[in-house]
Amino acid sequence: MQAVLHDVFRHRLIPGFDAEAAGMGTDAIIDELLGLVAVG
């Protein structure tokens, strides 16, 4: 599941201005979400 998660979510997430200004691109946001959610 984690192998395809970036491909699945990448086109569904649109970083806001604050995220972009902080250097948080789509992949970084997905990585952050993965760190917060237990994936089994």
C-alpha cells in the first residue's frame, strides 16, 4: 500500500500557499501523513 500511496494521493492533494511557502510540496505532505497514521 505504501508503495502506491504517493501515486494515488499526489494528484488529489493541492498544497496551499502556506505549505508551498514553507517548502512543503505534495510529497512532503504525504510523508507527513504517513508518519501520523498507522499503516498496517
